[in-house]
Amino acid sequence: MLSFFLFSSCQGSAEGMDDGDEGGSGGGGMSQGGAGGGGDKAGGSGGKGGSPGGSGGTGGTPGGNDGEGGSGGVGEASGGSGGSNDGPGGSGGAPGGEAGADGGPGAMGGNGAGGAGMNMGGQGGTPAGNKLNVVLVLSDDQGCGDFEFTGNQEVKTPTLNALAASGVRFDSFRVSPLCSPTRASLLTGRYHQRTGVFGVVGGNEYMAEDEVTVAEVLKTAGYRTALLGKWHLGENYPLVPHAQGFDEFYGFRDGSNNYFNTPLEDRGTKVNTNGYLTDVLTDRAIKFVEDNKTNPFFLYLAYNAPHGPFEVPAKFLEAHKDVEPGAAAVYGMVESMDENLGRVFKRIDDLGLGQNTVVLFTSDNGPISVKGDTKDRFNCGQRDWKYSVFEGGVRVPLLARLPGKFPAGKVVKDNTAHIDIMPTILDLVGLNPPANVQIDGTSLKPLLMGTGTLPERTLFMQYPGEQSTGREAPFPGGYAIKGDKKLVHANEGNGLALFDLSTDRGETMNLVNSQTAVRDQLDAQFKTWWSQVRGNRKAKPPIPVGYPQESPTSVLAHPAKLSGGLTFRFRENPPAYRPLGVHGDWIGKWTSVGGTMSWPVRIGPANKIALKMTLRCPTASNGSVGEAKIGNQTRNFTLSVCAGTGNQWREQPLGEFAVSTGATTLTVTSKSHTAGEFAEVRSVEVSVVP
């Protein structure tokens, strides 16, 4: 099995990685060579490639325990179409089978390039016909300047330094300025607007359930898939990891979490953890690799460091006593993550998978800027921070490693983006993208392998705020970039800014009035792109409920639409930089009769559902009357569980409803109050009634 640090390792040539090992006699393409010999005999040689257009043969049978690997077959002038999946190799004896000779190259054939054969012989115990493993690591709010290798002398990142030095570093790689949009694009290869993701709060972070993720494609091809860490693309089935291609999910669905002894979800079950979250996720990542050392696997390790809250073990703060507390915490969190990545990579190497594993590492956006806490924060001389479409909010490193395949220490200056990750992974492992899906990105394999260049293209970004602000894009900002020229829809000048990034990475010199032809071309391209990319996903997606696969399920407070004086509550006097309507908020100030909260919902296959509201209220509110409504059905309820407004959250039954599949609205309204405030509300629980 090949492994990816965006990393894959088969033996054989680059062409072989495209189309797999040479076929057995009579076949070209992806199938293995001839059957291995028994006992102590050498494995059979691979057969020649088939005649033009011929189908590939089936995989070879296992070689003998001590057998030498067979040599790869030589392709004919025209390679045939790929055969069936790779066959197994002989189990290794002590000290292990000798690698077979490389297969000869094949030329272009009927259904694709005739690949050079992989080495047939595995080392002891390694199956022949390996598939690449893929490890995709995503950090959270880690900006360009939060790495030692980008010039920050305050933070120490030896593991990531080594990854950059031993692989390929993309210096002009861009992501969204916010979490969820980047995550949607990484997993689908599409601009986030196409996926239904327009923001990070209020339900705007929910990815449409019909999107096809890279995990779904890999799982269908036989990979074991895992997401460990942060999801942030939906909170209700089927908008959750285990319904979007991940066999294993160990983490949290929402956008942030505490770091010490925090509860997590483990394959649908809530579990308590002990210790620091970055350590906990790393331990699970190592276990996943160990459990799947003989299977092809895709590990998506989505750390939430260094996203707030800024919590870190004390030992990582000692070296940063002379910088402001916010920056010190971030640097400590980065160093903790770097140390943990070292543990993951070492275990992969110790298991003999390092040469066969592709590793990809990047961040979801630029660094967070908390007022008064940026003096000691380095950001590569780039303008602005997270939430901005200037370089400081979107330009982060991408690192990729595959020993022996990707040139060590190569720095790529081409413009690349998050939308390129999915097609790159699929290209490297020899899989096609999903049919009938508009993939916006392109494979970076030619740049990684040093075999070619990318076609000239214009890349786009739109600040993910249309749904949150209620204003039509391009407010509050977007960009189009082609070559060194970047046009930004900005709140300066006449609303446009043009920069030459080859000489002005800090975006300080606006060329919008001196290079009008470039300005007009990029502006026209941006507007055309924007008119196309929104598609039919302009409205906030409804929240799915009524699925027996996950019952009960919670309709949380933060996506609600409020009226009648209701507001979201986080704590008294929340910081100004924190928006309301975020995961973890509840609804309060329900003091007016007729105050209403509503959610767009989509009913699944259930025929009947029961509702309970998780609330807290003063004892005097018992006897107050409210109304719950789904579609045109209403049920009155009387508060009876109020026990105080401390942490006394209780479940108040709202009634049962006959339902049918489709979109509708869930509404709760107060009709009479026996006390000043009706209740504070955290969620509505929806259960399928058998």
C-alpha cells in the first residue's frame, strides 16, 4: 500500500504511478505480473503489455514466502486499458524478498497512457500492487508567519521545517479567509459557494448533503477513511462525517472546542477525554495508522490548534515569556502541534510506510487578529489577517512530501488553491473525480513530480459573507488573481485595488488607475465567475431532521431566526470581535409575548416526530404557555420543568407531529408569560417516533 504525506509511494516510474503495474501475460495497464513461484522459488516475471486496446490482466497470485519478486513486464508500443486491481505480493521471508526489476515504459494506449511497471517484488511482508496512503493535515488559524521556515524566529517548528525541506513547498497557495469555506473546498475540489457553504455561523457553514467528498471517492475505491478533529460543515445527519465518506470520526462537529479534558464524539457516541486535545487527536491518529498498516488509508487530521480558546500546556509557554500573551499562546500551540506531528510521522516511518505515504499539510486561513494582540505576531509581511481577502487572510503554505517522487526542497511559485487538493489526491492515487460534478480545481501532480506545468488560469475568492450580511456580493470583498496581478474588491479608492505581487507582497501600492487594461480584464472575469458559481445554493440550507440513523438529533439555537426582542446569548458583555449566532450560543431575552424563534428544516423519512425544547427558566415561569409549529400543524405546550436560570437546563416536551418528507419551518412562539422572561433556549431535540 502506498502512503501519502501528500505522499505516495509505489516503486517504479512516474508513469507507473499513473496507470499501475504492468499486466500479467495478455494484459497491460493496472494489473500485476505473473504468478509468483511457490516455496523458495523466485516469483514469475510480469507478462508483456497487451496489444493495442487490450484489457489488462488480473492480479498475480502470491509469491513464495522466500521467493524473489518477479521483474516487471515490458509494455508494448500501445498500452491497453487498465486491468483489475493490483494483486498481492509474496509474504516476506527473513530478511524479506528482493525488489523486482522495474517494468519498461509503455506508450499512449487506447484508454490512457501505458504506464511503466511498478517493481513487482515487495520487501518482506509488504503487499505488491500497493495503493498510496494519504495523510492530509489541516491546522486552524495558522498564518503564513506561524512557522519557523517562513522566517519567524520566535516559534520553533522542527517537524514542519523538515517536511518543507524534504518535500515540495507551495509559496503562492491560497485558501478562504474563514474556516468552513476552506474545508468545503479542500474536500470537494469546488469553490465553496457551489457547496452551499457561505460562512461559519448561523447555519451558513452547512455543506449540501449531495456534495461528493474526496473521502467518499476513496472509500468507494477500498480505502479506510478517518477524520480526526474538526468538521465544521454541518451538525445533523446526513451533513456529518460518517455520512460523507468517513469510516471513522473522532472529534467535534462544530467550529471550536476547549483543549483540556474536552468531550468528543467517537463514531457517533459522546466520550470524555483526558489531557490536551492536540495530544489526544495525535494518539488516535497513531492508532488509526497502526490499525490500517496493511490497508490503504486516508487520514484527514484536522487539528483545531492554534484556533482559540488560546489554551496550551505550560511547558510550551516558557520560551515565549517576552511576547504578549496572545502571541505566546499561539506560538506554544503551534509548537505543541509540531511536536505531535513528529510523533505521527515517526510512527508511519517505524511501520515501514514512510516511503509509501503522501503527506499534505496546510492551514484553513490566515491568523486571527485579536485587538491589541498583534504586535508580536509575524505574518510574512502580508497585509491583514483572518477574515480578509488580502494576502494575510488567504495566503498560507502548502507542504507536500513523497520520498523519491517529489523533489526535496522544491519551492513552487505558481498560484494554487484549496480547490486543487481533491483533484491532486485523486490523480496521485489513480482515481477519477466524480462524474457529472463541476470540479473547479486542477491536479498539482505535474508540479509535484516535476513533469510539467499548469495551464494559465485565473483564481477567484469571494469573502464568505453574503448570507451572513444579507448583502449581495462582491460586498465585503473578493479577488481575482492571474499571474502576479491581483484585483481586490476592497473598501478603498473606487472599490477596486490592483496589486503586482511580484514586487508588492504587502499590497501597499494600488495600480488600479495605472494598469486599467489588467484591471478591467480581471474585473470582468470576476463578475462572470460570480454569476456562475452561486448556482442554486443562494439560500441557507434547511436543517435535516427525522432520520432514524440519528435520533434524537438537535436543532441548535445558533441557526435560528429571531423576532420579538429575542437575541443570542453567549455571556454577559461578550467581546466585540465575537459575532453572535455562533455554535454554543443560546437564545435569551424572551420577555415579550409573541417572541418567536424559527428554523428552516427538512424532514427525512420519518412519518412522526416528537419535539422537546432544552431550556432553562425561573420557577415562576411554570404555567407559561407556548406554541410549537411544523408546517401547518401546531401544538400548545405549558412550561412545567422550570427550575431556575443557573445551569439548570431541562427538557420541555412540545408534542408529537405527523410529518412528510420535505422542507418546512419549525417555529416556537410564546403565548402567555407567568413571569418576566419565558425561558432561555439552547436547542430543540427531534426524535423519530416508531
